[in-house]
Amino acid sequence: MNFKGRSFLKLLDYTPEEIEYLINLSARLKAEKKQGIAHRHLVGKNIALIFEKTSTRTRCAFEVAGADLGMHPVYLDSQGSQIGKKESIADTARVLGGMFDGIEYRGYGQELVEELAKHAGVPVWNGLTNEFHPTQILADFLTIKEQFGYLKGIKLVYMGDARYNMGNSLMVGCAKMGMHIVLCSNKKYFPDSELVKTCKEIAKQTGAIIELSENPMEAVKGAKVIYTDVWVSMGEPDSVWQERISDLTPYRVTKTLMENADKDCVFMHCLPAFHDLKTAIGKTIYEKYGIDCMEVTDEVFESRASVVFSEAENRMHTIKAVMLATLSDKEF
Ligand code: CP
Ligand code: NVA
């Protein structure tokens, strides 16, 4: 395994063995942390965390994991830096690459994080783009492994907006790890056909099954994981809400849907989720459209099958593994 100096931009760039290694390293780091064993392997290093979109989990995961490894993280948001307004990505990359040992980037198009990585000269980690959210998938797969003990052959059904970062990344991840993924949605929201083709090619090597479906009750039969994400992602205009609600309501994760899956089926969500009226957006949507949840009912979200908070915690352990593997001279 050779991770040193590499960027982590999308799972397509990594082999199944490398992905498995990162998941296993995450589990080891998690166990060490639970036992109070320090792992300050990267003392003296500095990392920049660029967030052009807001974040709770990803930002905190990078900051806490960086500190646990002995590093100094510096947070840059879209307002407080010159990025994009007065300075190009290529120039920013060369400036930050001279001061930092690694750079996290959350932003819009995937081409921006790729451009940053091309010019930085240090590892760049994708903290979410419109197209991909690769560190989220490592956390999801660690969570699935903790639940079931293995990944290969697990049937995961992704419900809802399957054409954005989460649908795309889960499809790539499942293809790489030999899993069975069904992307279930209105066909307007199916992933890009070129990416589906690429994943089906990967599946030929790994034994994965990649399916698209418009029928939720059929799709979830035998599923061990039902996964969903918001219907409107960061950066999308408010004007799409009405259409998304009418197109995607049949793909909401409900108790009936969960009951139609495998008896051990777990519910997963990258979060944040719209499952009640305790958020400003939740309240606005209720006032405008009269619905009290969107992609998942509160009943499922709060049920015993829901593993969303373990999944959220695992963001930190998996991001730690990515930084350790790509920054350290030693192999762990
Ligand atoms: N899942 C996830 O990326 O959450 P944040 O937007 O809070 O980072
Ligand atoms: N699809 C969501 C994922 C959030 C983690 C978004 O891009 O807003």
C-alpha cells in the first residue's frame, strides 16, 4: 500500500484493497481512541480546511482528527479568504501548498478540487463536491462493517435524489467493494449514464451488482441498508423545492418500506436530515407545502434500525485514517 503524498478526491482513484485498508485503519484508530491510546503520529504538521459550503460533521471531523494526530488545523470559509474572488484555485493551491502539509476542500464542481490537487504539491482531500463525497462513503462502509461484519454482497438501496454527490459516491463505493446497490428514484434523478457505465465495468471485476429502479417496494426486498439524502442539496436554488417534493415523495423512507426489507435492515443517512419541524428549513417547507418530513419519516429516523449517529461519529475516525495514510512516512 502506498498512500504517502496522494490526494483523496474520489473513490474511482482508489483500488478495492486500498479502500478496505483505509476502512480497517479507521477501525483501529477508533479502537485506540476508545481505549484512550494517543496516536499523535503527525505532530508539527499543519492542515488547511477550506469550506466554500457550510458543514458540521466534515469540519468537526477534520479538526478533531487533525488535533488527535497532533496537527494544527486552520479553517478558511468562503467569506474570510480570497479564494475564488481575488485569487484563482491554482494560485491558492500554490500559496497554501507552501505553508501546509495537507488541504481539505469542500466546494462546488469536482473540477475545482481536482485543480487544487494538481497545483498544491501536497495531499488534497475532498470534503464534498457536487459530484462526490468520498470521505462520507468510508464512514458509511465502516458503519456497515460494524453492523454486519462484511461489505461484499451487502444489498444497499439508495432512495431519492440519486444524481448528486451521495448517489454517485455510494454507487462507486459499492461497485469497488463488490456490493449490491439499487438506486431507486424517479428516473429524472438517476445518476449520470456514463458514471453508471463506469461502475458496471468495475462491477465485472468485483462481483458488484448495480441496478436502477423506480419501484421502492420491489427495490428494498432483501436490503440490509436503506440509505437516503436530502432532496435539495447545498448550492441548489429554492425554486426546485416544489418539483423535488412532487417527484421524490414516493421515494421517502417510511416504516412500511423498512418492513419490506431484510429483517436486520438498518437506516442510514449522511445527515443533515429533514425528518421533523425542528429546523428553520423544516418549518418553512411545512408552511409552504404542508409536509412535516421529507426524505425520511421521523419514525424511521428515530427507530432502532437507524444508525445515523454512529455513521456521523465514524466520519471522524475515517477522515483520521485518510490523513494519517496520506501524510505519514510510516505504514500503519
Ligand atoms: N454529512 C456531511 O457531510 O455533513 P456536513 O455537511 O455537516 O459536513
Ligand atoms: N447532498 C447533500 C449532502 C450533504 C452532506 C448536499 O450536497 O448538500
